[in-house]
Amino acid sequence: MGGDLPRCRGSSPAINGRMSVEVALTRLLEGSGCDHVIERDGSVTIRRVRPTRARPAPTTTRTEIPTDVISQVSDIVVTATRRPEFPQRAPSAMSALSGRQLEAARIADVTDLSSFVAGMTVTNLGPGRNKIFLRGMSDGAFTGLTQTTVALYLDFVPITYNAPDPDLKLLDVDRIEVLRGPQGTLYGTGPIGGVMRIVTRRPDFDASSWDISTTQSLTESGGTNSDYSTTGNLPLLSGRVAVRVSAYSETSSGYIDDQRLQLRNVNGGTRDGARMAVSARINPDWLLTGGLVHQSINTDDTHYGTRALGPLKRANRVREPHDNDFQETYITLEGHGRWGRVVASVAEVAHQYDSRFDATAALPAFGAAGDTGALDESKAVDLLVGELTLASLQSGRVRWLAGGFFSTSTTTGTTALSVLQTAISPVYAENRTDVLNEAAVFGEVSFDLTDRLTAIAGVRWFGFDYDTSSQVLQGADQRVFTGSSTATGLSPKLALAYRVTDGLNLYVQATQGYRAGGFNTAGPIGQTFAGTIGSPSREYLPDELWNFEVGAKAVLLDGRASARIAVFDATWSDIQSDQFLPSGLAYAVNVGDGSNRGVEVEANWKVSEDFEVRTNAVLVDPQITNPNPGFDSRGDSGLPGVPGLSANLSANYERRLANGLTVTANANLAYVGRSSLTFDAPEQLRMGDYLTGGLSAGLKGDEWTLLAFIDNPLNSQANTFSFADPFRLNEGGVVTPLRPRTIGLTLHLRR
């Protein structure tokens, strides 16, 4: 969360002439009791400064807030709404965490982040295999053919469509922004559930810097883990060009034992990656940035156990590895002038992920004989995407935003079901290619009806065309399919924002989102596509979501506390969901109509200069209101994978000692309520209802940090995800436990 604007004193002097923004702001704020920070996107944070004390000013680093600045909840400026603003002023349900907060809480990825963002849920299939939901708007716990409900942006680039979360490491990040509900009038991808935006730190034109971090830890019932990372920044050409590079390598021990295979700690893995950005100052108002991102996740096996053997044990016939490789190349142009701001980006994303499942139980359905079967799936997504946004200045009664978006993606997938330990070719195989082209024009207009009341209207026009080709081979038989379709439409938005006082803002809004349909092609030869239970429709339909919301945001205690509450009611027609056929193969289905009502709250209190408390909670009631007769679902089961209640409480303490050192401590406690894996909600597929958390304490010097931590201190083995593989979906008895208690030490050096 953020806060409201700080209060500065006096009047600013008149300034004339040609000068940099830095010089102009320094002159304007002289003697006002405030200072400024120029953010990555060209926006400016104004912060109040307390009077100078009679002591030498301590040495600080770029990533730490100097001790002579009062750290209020107003320190974060976000651009998720395409304009620089404080979250407490934005007429939408927005959350933001600064890089400093991420580092203090040791948030390394989206799974860690989910506890700190109200209503954020991440499935626990495994690293590089998960889905993200916001506010309980779940289309099912599995990934496959349908577009993800939450769009994931890395800076200005959307990096997922129907792929799982690539699970990027949150290293050298300036802030995370989360915007809930359909956002088609702000983002070309038109996400129906919301947007999560990772904003990385920009190359610094003024100073060289370097840091290195190493973490060593031990997992109970497992082994040792390691995490090495480094970040460097280098200005070039007299400050006109700057380069910033980050790299990391993680090794995680396993903690699941496979008794049949007689292997211990089978689910270990690695995550390695690097990121480079090069920025060039064309002139004081224009910035050109290009960069590369790469990450590889390799997991030796899945991380579930069984209730019969214990949550850390199982007995499979086949190991189930998973790989997830992500790569992005991008170029971005940012500029501003008297007319407003412009951001244009073009990127190429390559995302490949491979999985193996124990498919022994599926062999009889395909007429195959054998003791051991495996299903191998591989998908490669090649995406070319571009987006342009223009935003007016924030001054004036009328403010506007306009944008254009295009993307073209090719997804190639192979599926092969084989009998292992034989020379027989796959008993079933499919090769499938999907080509999707999308274009959109979007925008919003804000009009101040009075000095306190603002009306907002927006619309997104979109157009899709998609082509699918598939070849299924089973023994000597084959089935070939080709299909194509198009779709166009409009998604509107209406909102009112009312500023009661400088510290209290209210809003009401209605937004709509839309997802295109597609084709089903998987299944044994001879299977019909009749749209009945056990028999998929050849084509699944588009779905549409309307979200109605009322919210309030308050800044309290002279800016040291902030709170947000939102009450929402969503209606969802023809919900698309990725599911599994009786054969265990994947397909997409419209499960019916649904709704979701709920309330979410977030609060942040800077108790003192040294101590900060954050809390959030969400209570939702998602349900199927009109089930599809061709799909087995229960209206009272809720939507899969999301709890009715979740909450978090975290606290951070930092105090500078007389000797110049700083002592730090952080604590986090999260509750995840009960949920179900599927729409029919049998008792054996229930999960959740647990507490988890972490503790850390450390000491900081000017150029180093030493931190000790413990994760899952209660060593909970609660069930986070009741899924093993698609061939044993209804058997139940599966437990995906939290990583057992892990104790570690981190050393961070910087200069």
C-alpha cells in the first residue's frame, strides 16, 4: 500500500531558464521541509524531511532510506494505472510493495509475495508450474489452454498468456504493483482478474555500484540449500549511458522420499538466471532502454506425499521432473513533455516448459499392457508483443490515457504416453500448434465534475484470430484437426472517485473483462466431442466477467498509517477452465456461470521510525451459480484452489545504533483457509486451513548485512495442494506439504 502526499511548508521560489529536472526540484523544495526522489518512470516522489540533528550524517547506500528521512507510507509511487500516483489516491484496488519491503521480508518469488498481498493465491504444483489468482477469481487449479486470469508484467511487457507463472526471482526489484479486477482499459492484454507488475530497478546514470549475496540454509528432513546472487551498475559515456546486470543461482534440497524407487529427497531443484538492462539518455526528457532476461528452473521431481505413508513419503513408479525455461528480449522508449507521457515497448518472449507424470494408471484406457507408464508433455511459446500508451498531464479538469496493443504467439505442444522399459513407441501422441493474433485499442478519460468528485470512463476494443492444428497418433490410427475462429468486442469501465478530505478517498466502479475461446483436440481415438460429461466439446466458448466494487482509502496519524477496504461483487459467465478427461488428458471446458462476493482490507502503520506493521485479509464467497450440465460441478463447492478466508500480519523493525550499525528484525504470520482442488469438491480433495510464517534478525553496516532466518518455524506439514497427477485425480489421499522448517544465514556485501 502507499499513502497520501506529504505536507511541505512555505512557498517555492520562482525559477526560470533551462535546467535539469533534478536541479529544478532541488530549488523548488529548498526550505520546504521536503526532498524528492526521481523514480524509474520519470515520476517524482516528494518526501517530508525532519530537521537535521546535531550529529554527523551517516553514510547510506542507494537501497536504504537515509535516517534523516521520515519513512512514511507515502514513499511508494506506482504506475500500474499508467500514471504516476500514490496508491492511496488511485480509484482502484491496488497494492504496492517497495524493493526495501521485499528485501526486509525476504520475498524471493511470487509464492513468497502471496502472503503479503490481500486476496492473492498461488497454487503449489511446484516451481515454474503455478497459477496466480486474485480475490478468489479462480478458473481452476490447472494450466493448459485458457488465458491466465491475472496478467504478469515485467516492467512494461506482458510475459504470460496461457503458460504457468515462470516464477522469476525477485532480485533487484524496485517495487511490485498489484491491480485487481478487469483492466482492459489500462492494459492491452485485457486481463479479467487483475495485473501483477514487477518493476525492476533502473540503470543508474550517476554512480557505480556492486553487491553480492550468499545464503546457506538447512531444511529439516531434507538437506542443504544455497542461493548466490550479484548485481552491478556502471555509468558510461559521461552519464549518458548506464548498464545494470543481475545474476543468480539457487539450489534447493528435496524433502520427499519415494519408497518404491528407494530414493530420498527426490524433489530437489535449481533456479538460475540473469538480467541485463542498458539505458541511454537521448535527452533530459527521453530514455531508451533495451535488455535481456533469462531464467531456467529444473526440478528433479514433484513435491507431494500421501496421507497413507505420511506427507513426506510416497511410492511412485516414475520420477516426475519439470523444467521451465524463460527468455525475454525487449526495447522500451519512455518520454514526457508538456503534452504528457509516452511509453512504447516491443518484446520477444520465448517460454518452454516440460513435465513428466506417472501414467501407469492410464495404460489400460489406451489398450496398452505394461507395468510402468509415463506421460511426457512439452510446450514452447514464442510471443512477439508490443504496447504503446499515451497519457496526458495530471493537471487540468480533463485527463486522458490512450493505448494500442498487438501480440502474435505460436504455441507448439507435444504429448506422448509411453510404456517405459520397452522398445515400443508411444501408445498415444499428439502434436499441436496454436497461432493467436490479438490487437487492442484502449483508453480512459477522467473528468473532474467538482474539485472533489471525478468521473472516469474507459473502453477497450479487441480483436482475436486464432488457428489450431492437431495430429493425434494411437497405434496405426490417427486423427487430424484444423480449426480457426475470430472474435471482436468492447470491454467498458465506469467509475466515480470522491475525495472527502486530503486523507480520505472513496470510489465506486464497474469493469468488464473478456477471454477468447478455443478448440479441444486431446483424447483417445474414438472419443467423441459431444460436450457431455466425459466427452469434451470440440470448441470451448469465450467467457465474460463483470466486477462491481466500492472502496475507501484513508491516510491516518499524520501520514504514518494507511488503510484500504474494498467490497466487490463479480459475475462470471461461461467460466473457462482447464480440466482433465477420464483418460487423464487435458482439455478446456465452460463449467457454467459463477459469482464472487467479498471484502478485502489492507493496513500499514509506521508505529515509529523503527517499527512498521502491515496486515491484510480477504473474505470471499465464490460459487457456481448455473452449472454446465456437461460438466460435473457443485454450486456450493466454491471455485477451486482459493480459500474463503486468508489473512496476514507482518512486522519489521530497524534501529540504527550509536556505533553506526543497524539492527533489524522481521516477522510474518499468514493464515490460508480451506479450499478444494476441483469444482465438484469431494472431501478427499480438500486442502488448506493452516498457519505458516517466518522470522529473521540481523545486523547492518554501511557495506554489509548479516541476517539469520527461520521459515515455517512451527514445521507445519499442512496440505497446500491435493494433486499428484491427472491419472489419479479422484483417488485423493495426496498431500503437498509446506517446505519443512528451514534455518539459514545470509551475508550481503555492497559498495
